[in-house]
Amino acid sequence: MNSGHLAFFLSIFATTQALDNGLALTPPMGWMHWQRFRCLIDCDIYPDECVSENLFRVMADHLASDGYLEAGYEYIMIDDCWASKERTSEGKLQPDPIRFPSGLKNLSDYVHGKGLKFGIYGDYGTLTCGGYPGSKDYLEIDANTFAEWGVDYLKLDGCYSDYHTIEGGYIKMGKYLNATGRPIVYSCSWPAYQEPEGLKSNYSLLSEVCNLWRNWDDIEDSWYNVTEILQWFADNQDRISQFSGPGHWNDPDMLIIGNYGLSFEQSKAQMAIWAVMAAPLIMSVDLRTIDQKAKDILLNKDVIAVNQDPLGIMGRLVLTKERIDIWTKPVLPKIDDSYSYAIGFLSHRVDGYPRRINFTLSELGINSSKQYTLKDLFEPENEQKIVTTKKLVFIRVKPTGGVLLLATPEDNSIKNQKR
């Protein structure tokens, strides 16, 4: 990689002060109900899909037994619409008694008994987005309640709040969470309310307060929405990428793989670019009915390794060629002075056939005298060696599809030993 690109990538380690609570040292992985199940609360008509303790117990069972936990998906998280519309006489949040009759401490214990971690949703405003009690005047009480319930992860939304002054509330909640003594990953949402209004969020402050933060609008179950989110991240990468790293992550929102809106190729594309961006991998899909192809994408250990790379560098869009975006990021292993690189491709083409494109590693800012091995992480039988970074590489990218390559430099010491 040329000195300018590599210096930018690595400068984040030297310039960013960050939250140091020892949590989320790699992007969080897990399952959250919102994108798939929304605010579905009618358990009489939809007993198997409504937001209820039954849904989360069943999903915890699948997360633990179907290979997801083993792959790294350790959090099971409740989003909005879980609460009663009224607090207790002591001012505490409480779950809806019909849909969560056993209580959230009991559900948390069940989740922990599966070897999983338990996440919950709150809102800094007076109400949640779904109209349930917010935390604005109850931050300390709610932080203590979440800790009592054994919560490991809090997503704090920002509906019904003043987005001009929202930071102060998030800072207070962070302090109250820390004061509980319980390790709770803190997911903030204030950029998602400021950025669409034309306000530039303070990412330096975010990285000191929160473990991750939603930057932009909610993801919807559509290819258009996936690419729209990625365009925002590409347009703003110079401003935000330096603040992403171990313990503090930019969050483009949930994985919608296995639902209704993405094709198989589009699903590979979302997984590829989320991995390169070091985005949290939070599934929102019915694990009871997911098809095997979608499951294989989500459980691809090589792709997950790119996402969970301990360097924690957020990848960047470095080149668009023939309407195909190419994203890269340095990853381990590092051989001598040369990093490996994850290279993600996302096609905006809709012309009905795979596009054969060529490029050199030098075009992507990867400059080295070493030979690289290129491995296609979705089709690992496709492997090729690149003698120099100026040699043309040819790959095929399907319409609105994705490819993820791993370029690993050759270890000359091993090569010399063999001689």
C-alpha cells in the first residue's frame, strides 16, 4: 500500500482517544429483532412472531445450537416495543406483563444459560420510537435496572429528544452505566438524528463515550437502501473512519441477509462490505426459517475473520471501476513490513451478466515488492498468485453482487527455507 494510504489507515491508532471499558474490542456480533419483526405485539394473531419472551427464547436456542454462537454471534438483543406503557410505582421500567410474563431477569438468565449475552433497547427521549417510556428523566434508574436484569448490551435510541443537545444525555447515561459496575456494551444513536438534519456529529466525543454508534438512517429490507447507506459512508469516510477501531465502531445498521429484499448475490455483497468496513454484524432474520444459502453467508468463517480482524481498521472505498465499487482494508497477518488486505467488490450494474473487470493491486494503493496470494472468500477454490502488484488481476462480479478477496503476502523466509 502506498505510504499515504497506509499512513491514513494506521494514524487512527495514534490520534484517537477512545472509550476504554474493555468491551467490543472487535465489532459486536449477534441478533436483534427489529428489522425482521418490527413492533409486532399482537400475540393472539401472531403468537410465533410477536415481540415476546417466547420469540427471544426460541431465537436464543437457534443462536446457540445452529452454529451462530460458535461463529461469534454472541448477543441476543431486544429492540423497541418490549416495555409496558407504564413504569412501576418506583419509576422503574417494566416489561409488558402479557408478552413477558416471566420478567426480563428470568429471560436474561435463560440467555446466559445458553452461553449467550443479553441486550436491550432504550431511548434517551421522553418516549421510545414505538411510543413506550423513554429514559430522559430516569437515566440513573434505568441504568441500574438494566444492570439488575443482567443486561450486557444497551442500544439507546434518540426519538422524542432534542437532537441539538442530545449528546449530554448520552454522556450521562454512559456514566451511569459505568457506575453500575456491570460491563455493558453501549450503542449510541445520536449521529443518526443529527447527520440527516445536516449536523456534523462529534465523532471524537462519540469514541470517548460509546462502544458503537449508528451513523445514519435505519436500514430497510431492500438493495436500494443497502447501497444508499454505503454511499453515505463512502461520502463521509474521510471524516469518520479515523474514529472507528477496537472498542468504538461506526455502525451502518443490521444485516438483512435471509429476509425478503436481497438476492443471494446482493446478500454476499452486504456481508462483504460490512466485513471490510469493520461494521457490527447484527443479524435480523428469522433463524427458524432462514435458507441454507443465506445461513452459509452469515457463517462464513473467513469473511467473519476479516470483520473481526484485531487491527480493527475501517475499510475505505478506494476505486470505482465500470460501476463496481472496490473497498480495501489492511488486516493481519503482516508478513515482514507488508500487511494482508481484504478487498471487497460491490456491483451497481444491473445488465444481467457477470462483469469481468481487471485491476492491479497498485491501483488499490497496495504497493509492495512481495508476491500476493488472492483467495476468494466466498468461493475459496478460486485462488491465484500475483507476482507483482502491477500485474493485472481479472475477476467476475455478478450484477448487484459482491466478491470478497483476501490478498496475503508471501513469506519469503519460508520460501527461502524450502530452497
